[in-house]
Amino acid sequence: MITINQYVRAQSLEEAYELNQKRNNRIVGGMLWMKMQRGRVGTAIDMCDLGLDTIEETDEEFSIGAMATLRQLELHEGLNSYSDNAVRDAVKDIIGVQFRNLATVGGSIWGRFGFSDVLTVLLAMDSYVELYKGGIIPMEEFARMTYDNDILVRVIVKKVPAKVIYNAMRIQRTDFPVITCALSVVNGEYRSVIGARPGKAVVVRDEAGRLKGGINEESASAFARDVAMKVHTGSNIRGSAEYRTHLVEGLTLRNLMNMGGKC
Amino acid sequence: MEISIKLNGRSIKCDIDPDMLLIDLVREHGCYSVKRGCETSNCGLCTVLMDGKPVLSCSMLAARADGHEIYTLEGLQEEANEFAGFIADQGTEQCGFCNPGYVMNMVALLRENPDPTDEEILHYLAGNLCRCSGYEGQLRGFRAYLDYKKSKES
């Protein structure tokens, strides 16, 4: 368990940022992962008073505040209509409703956790993060960045023409995923996103143009094989690298065949 | 630090440590239905309602509850009494340890969705673990209550 010397509800992003520059201070998201850690936190910085707990929709984009919860993602009609329920599918098996009412989008994305269903599904869309000092950057770039002391303000999902499908393999419902797999076609570009490899999610694009002529059994199998070859997998308590690679191919193929009917 | 919360309908002020968890705060105030189970945010034993939404009190700083309304089973006796008997009738309460968490989440489900399907019930209660019963009893009990409610209404 962590110990906390001081708790501050930041009254501005600037205050949160300033406090976060000190090494042993920490931003509190849902606190679900932080609670599992050990150590001493100087100041726990809570951004719950900054109005970042909403999902706003305009004609061009969804703006998801860092303090919005996974349950809000699950229930947001606009976001789920846009993503063909892929967002709901991605979060619905994350523990339980009580957990998802606490877990924040900001905490899930900032952590860039290997097991993250949320990062996987957002990478499949035209998504960005807004950092307080770093500005707006593509989610894919953010996922590769090293941790710093900036503050994640919101996640942006652009409403470009897209189809998204989400699938994950779990040994048991509500457990960590063995592998996560999202497939999307965004502005005509196919991408397969693979997470829980067990490393953090990576994006594989159809560089060889396997799906150029559309989705059929042959093209889908070829792309699924490409994805399985390109994605580096590893072993842990939930599965071996070989098993994961097998799942990558299988789930990508399944997603493609399901998407075939939607394109 | 001092916080003010409304606990089971009663406004209270408390002097707390910055790292105090909500579960410890409510138990200090006599709400012993709220239990510590897995310590990994998985089991749902510590479920309370914050502003009407079910949350895990074992994973939330008490300081974040400042200014909010918290309900535990102690404050929802009347609402819970309606269906708790149906759960007991199925022999679901073998050790009973998980039961308060279940009942709290069932209250939340019924407020959100008064007529859930079996699939919706299982989905909503997936964050409540029971190591005695295998879950079928809870589902049967809950279904029996919903059927009884419907028959009473018609």
C-alpha cells in the first residue's frame, strides 16, 4: 500500500502541473492501479474539481476528459454509435461496474499499460491526446513516448469515416486479457491493433495492400498472417508467446471476416 | 485534513489522514456491512454508492468523497429488504460474506435498469465475487424477485 503525506484538489491545470513537477508527487486517477503499488507519495494531486469528467461530442470529434470514467465510455451513446459498440466491447469486461465507475480514461491512457483494452481500442480510431504542455499529439505517438511530468488533459477521437471491431481473449471474464485485438478501417486505411502481447498495444497497417481489393477469405488470411508475423509477443502467466501469436492471427482473421459484412 | 460527507443521509464532518480509504472511514462510522476482501479491486465486497453510483470503497481515497453522498447497506435497509429474502431463499448465502456487496450492486442495477434480462444481471454483477455459491443461486434469487415484482404489478 502506498502512503500519502498530503492530498490536494488542484484548482487549475497549472497548479496540478506545478505540483506534478516534484518527483514524489503523483496525479491520482481512479487510484486502482496506484493502490496496488508500494511507496510514499508526497502530494496526491486530484484533478476531480477541474471539470474533466465529461465526454463532449461535436460534429467533428469526441472530447473525453481525463477524469471521465470507463463506465462513461461504456454508456456513451454517441461514441458507441460511432464505433459500432467497439468502445463498449473493449471496456465491458474490465472487472465490474464498480471498478469502471472509478477507473479513469486519463489513468488508463497515461499508464500506457500493456494489458490495456482502452489503449487498444483508441489506437484503432483517429485519436489524439492533449497534454497540458505538450499540446495535441496522435495517440500512436503518445503510446511510444517515455513517461514525463506533463499532464494528460483529454483524449480526442476525430469523427472521420471509420469502422471498428474489438475482440479480446480472456481466460476468464473480468480477468486481464491474454491478448487484445482491434481492427479498423479509418479513412480507407486498415489497421489492426494488438495489445496485451503482453507489451503495450501496437498498430499494424496493411502496408502490403492485402486488403486493397476488399475483404474475402484469401485477403483476410493473408493480412492476418502479416499481422501475426509483425507483432512481437512474449510469455507470461497468462500465455506463451506462441499461443499469443496464434491468437493474433485468429482474432485478426475473425475481426476481418466480421468486418467484411460491414464494409 | 477535514472533510464533509453525507453518510446514509446524515451529514458528518471527519478529520482524516490524506491516505485514508473510504472503506475505513465508513467502517469507523459503524458501517460494518462494508468489508475488505481481495485488496485488488476485484471482489466487490466493499461496494458503496457514491452519489448513487456503485464504487469500490477499498480503492478510493476518503478525501475524494469530500462533498459527496455515500450510502452503505446500513442506509438502504428498506430498499434491500424487498429482495434480500429472495436471495436467501435460494440458499445463496452460505457464508454470507459477499452478500452486502451483492445487495448494494443489485440496488444500483435496479435503479438503473428496473427490468434487466439475465444477461444484463450477470454483466452488472460480474464485479461481485462469491466463492461459495457458483453464482447461479444469486441469479435465481434475483430473477425470482423480478418475477414476483412483475406479478404484483400486473
